Amino acid sequence: MTDDKVTKFFIDNKEALENPIVKGFLSNKNNYELVVRAITEPSEINREKVDQAFTAHYKKVKKIKYISNLIRFFSIDFDKKIRKLNQRFLLTLDQPLAEDNNVSMKDLLMDTNTSINVFEQRSLKDQIENERLYRALDVLTQKQVLILEMIYVNNLTLREIANILDSTPQNVSNLHRKALEKLKKEIS
């Protein structure tokens, strides 16, 4: 008979029991037993125990939600603040060389500490037979020529080149693309 009461209660209140807060409350074994006791032995004391337990659970859920939102919005605000500061106060080497150009001084510097000496044995210019293309290579920066050599002469991937140059694959890809665009302009 008591199981029938509990089953009937759960069937009659199925929609309310689908609420995530109520589900979380009932997932706790002690809270579930309090609810079953209040259904099987209805009394003011049992009902009060369920109310107190649910109130404590609800307050805990609200606190967790509040703290979670605080952390989320604080991290978003912090990220915005850092980005704004980084854009406002660029390091000298990170500043673009010209208004319409995305190339910075850092892109033009060569790192002498890297193991580039291995690749100096085979030059890109030694491989080129087309006279116009050969002359067009003089327009490129040293770093762009080096990247072209690593890609087309040494068959390295962007990730490998980025590791050698202590850069990112995206930066290497951008320099590669810009070098090809410069060559195309010079040849045509």
C-alpha cells in the first residue's frame, strides 16, 4: 500500500519532478527518503523536514549558480581588459611598420640562436632557373626567403618551421602567403 502511494505521487507529479532542481534534490538518498516518509506517513513534522531539506538544497544551488556566473563574467571582463591593454600598449617590436601593413619589426628579425645552419646548405636561389623569379626573390625579407626555402627546398611543414623559428604555424603561414603575394606582384 505504501509503495502504491509513492508510485501514485510520482506519477501525479511527473511534470514537477522533471525540474532539474527537484531532480537534483531527489538524487540525494537522504532527501529521497524524507520525501517517501512524508508521502507514506503524512504529518506536519515530515512535511517540515522535506521543506527544510529542499530549502537548504535550493539555497545551495542558487549559491553555486551565483558563484558560477561571477566566475564566468569576471573571466570575460578580465579577458577584455587584457586584450584592450595589449592593443593599447604594443611592445616596440610588435607595432606595425606602416599603417596599412601588418608586418612588424619582430617579423623582420632573425634569430641567430636557432638551428638554421642545417638548412643553409641548400639555397632556394640555387634551385631557381627562371631569371625573373630569381630577381624577384631580392624583394623578400630574409625571413620570408628562409620560410620559402624550408617549405620548398627542405620540405618542412609549417609546424616544424614554427618550432625552428620559435613562432606559431599561423605566423609562418602568414609570412609564406605574403612572400608569395610579393613574388606574384614582381613577376607579373
